[in-house]
Amino acid sequence: MPGNGALPTPWWVEEGVIADEYEFAVRPDVLLGVYLIEIGLCDAKSGQRLPVPGSVAQEDRILLKEVVVVK
């Protein structure tokens, strides 16, 4: 949940910005190369991905940026 669990979506305001930081580990067996980070929202009850409106959206996700995995 956004805001480290403190900012559920019903509290959001239109045109507001929620900044969240996440860490993730890259498995040691992942192939080296360029990958895209993408995010999306899911319905908490059904787990179904929600559509993302707007010009930066790709259906049910937003592509954030490329990351390069190097040795």
C-alpha cells in the first residue's frame, strides 16, 4: 500500500503526488542487460490490475525508467 501503508488510495486527492521508495533485489542469475521498471495498481480485494489513465500509461502500468544490470 502506498505511503508505507499509511496512504490508502481513498485518501488521495486529484492531481496529488505520492512519493514512495521501494527496494528490490536482483537475483544473481539474472541476465545482464537493460530492463524497464514498470508500476501499476491492483484492486486490494480481487488482486486485479487497474487501468491507468493518462498519456504516460501503457494500459495497466506506467513505465518508469530503464535500469542496467551489470556485473
